[in-house]
Amino acid sequence: YEGEWVTPEQRDKLHVDSMKAEGKILFKDRWVMPEAAEKERQLDELATQISEQKAYPDLAPPKIIGPVQHSDAQLKLANASGSTVQFIFSGYMTRSYTLAPYTSLGDEETRRIVLPPGRYDIVVMPQGANGEAANPLYGSWPLAGGRLYSFSFAGAGDIREGLTEFNPPDIEVQNVPEIEIPDVKRPEPANPEDMPIPQGRSGRRGGGRGGR
């Protein structure tokens, strides 16, 4: 209803005209600004190139935390490595997130992101000392709407390799004194034949009734 009754076709045309008037273009069934669409295209191309190389192992899927009251998928993203890491999510809505390296135990940079449900090509690109991408990793994750996921990345070579919030490291305990436990000998069980017969019971062993 635009001041007067219009047909669905007229309503759709009014919407298209409004988006074009704002300078937006239709991209992946979404109206976005041209510069945003170009950025998504570049990220999609990069994700495709890395997925075709298959030079490194695939990323493991994220952990499912539980349901959320939201139609989109939510993901708690954490960088538990010693490097700055760029995360690329290529799909219906392509996004890129850069997380700083951790500084101390439990001090990872985390970010909670929201994406439309669907399958996403995931690229994780740790940055080297000079800012160059090193050893990019790739994965393909289906993200369902109404669910909260969690993924914590630990880069190879840092002191927390393989550590995620769901896989705590083994704690090595040193200089623990040994305690000798004495060997306690248990008494031998008594012979039933040598056990006294309780009073008020028949003198015959076996608990049976006496013969008539």
C-alpha cells in the first residue's frame, strides 16, 4: 500500500525502483552497493582458488552449542593462535573477519557473527610476520538457522597447537612425591564347617527340614 492500492507486480516494481534510486544493484538475490558486491566477488574468487588447490588439510567443522531464537545461524569465532588470522565465509552472504592473536591463556579475541543459513566455504588465513598470508586452510560448513556454533582456531607452530575451548591441554604435574601404600593382607575366609551354629536353629546343616 503506497498511498493507494497497488498490485503485487506494481509493488515489486516500486521496490526495484527505490533500490536503484539508492544506487544499489541486485547481487545474490540481495540489493547491495556496487562496492560491497565487488568485495564479495573478490573474496569468493579467493575462496574458490584456495579450495581448488587443496594444499592443506580441511578444517574440522564447528561445534554445535545449541539452539537460539533466531532464524539465522550464529557462530562464536575465536583466534587461539599466535598470529593475526583472517576468516572468510563465502556463500549466500560473503563476509571477512580479522582477529588479533591471543596474548595469554583465556585471552583470545572472539567475535559472534550472524549469517543466513546455508553452506559456506571457509578460508582461514594466518598472517606471517610481514603481514603476508601463510598456509591458508579451507573447509565447507553447513550452517543451520536457529543454531549457535563455536570454532576456535589454533595455528600450527604456536605453543597452543591443537587447543580449542572444547579440547583443553594436558597439564603436566612435576615434583609430586611418591606415597608408598602398605600391602594389607586380608584374612582368609572362615571354613563354614568350623562356624558355630546359631541358637534356635536345627542342628542339621543345610537348612532343610527334618525327616518325618
